[in-house]
Amino acid sequence: MYVIVTGCGRVGSQLAIFLAAEGHDVVVIDKNPDAFRRLGATFNGITIEGLGFDEVILKEAGADRADALAAVTDLDNTNLMIAEVARRIFDVPKVVARLYNPEKEASYQQFELDYVCGTTLVAGKILDQLIEGRISHLAFREAEVTEFTIADSLTGKTIADIEIPEALRVVLIERGESNIIPMPDTLLQSGDRVVTVVKKDMLSGLDKYVRK
């Protein structure tokens, strides 16, 4: 995947490093060239000095062929502008913006932006939104809480069909704007993102459940 990250602060640099480590092509934009030091000497992506909402800069960054863009500067209005330029002018398929001030949430919603609030584990959550199907993990001693988008082959199956007693349990379904606490006969729909509790020795078999 070809991804542009606008803003190389703490969140942007972490996100760029995560993406590069997973094998994606990454371009990072920041108006301050010193910010690129956060990426470290081993970062193998491209860095561009400039403003993330500047059409010339975005063109140089390859926005016209990008699969995704993350607007993660430290200014909400700037992130909104970047997201709008990326979507409206360059038609970037997946755009996610960081939201710092919850009072600006209405503006983000008005523009129908995908966003992540600064009170969450931001870099990881943005990464999850950029890469469909990516599995998020929260580890415990013998089990992990995982979150992923279901494979199309699971569409129409019930929760009971996919759960494994004492090994895999579905605890929540994110469906559009709704959160569903499922029953055994709850039917899965295409695009559902599920939260599961999985015994660690079952993790290797989880891939068949995940949308690729």
C-alpha cells in the first residue's frame, strides 16, 4: 500500500515507522525538516518538506496514486484541510484525520471524515483504520483481545458457527455506527469488525477469519 503521512510529530512518526515496518511504501510530509529526525536512521520511506494541504506538495508526494493518507499534524483545522484536499482533489481512497479538540468533532462529522480522537492510542488506531483487515491486539497472560474485519467467507454465519468453546469468543461487533453485543444466533454481515477474546495457542489459526 502507498501511504502519505502528513505531520511528523510523535504520532505521525510512530505511524510512519509502523507502516514502513509492515512493508508499505510511505511518504512523510512536514513543514519542519528537523521533525524527520524522529523517524530514525533506518526509516526507508520518503520525506518531503512542506505543508500537507499544499496541492503542489501533495502532487510531489504522489497523492494522485496514493492508497491512503493520514492527516496527523497538531492542528485540527489543518488536518481537516489536508483531508479535504486529499479526498476532493486527489481522490485518495482512504483518508483518516487526527482530532485533538473534541469541540471540533462536529466539523469533522459534517465533512464525513474518518477520524481518531487524541485521547485514544492514536498511532495504532489510525493504522487500524488505514489498513483494512489489520488485527489489533491487547495481550494478557493466556489470551489476547483482538479486533479485525471479518473475511467475506464468514458473511451469513452465526456467532455460534465461528466461536470455539474455551478458545475463541466474540464479545462485540462494530457494524457501521453501531456496536452490537452478539448472541449465539447473531448473523455476521460483510464489513463487520469484531472484537474477540482468543487463547494464545489459537492465534495462528485466526487468519482464516480475517479479511485480506
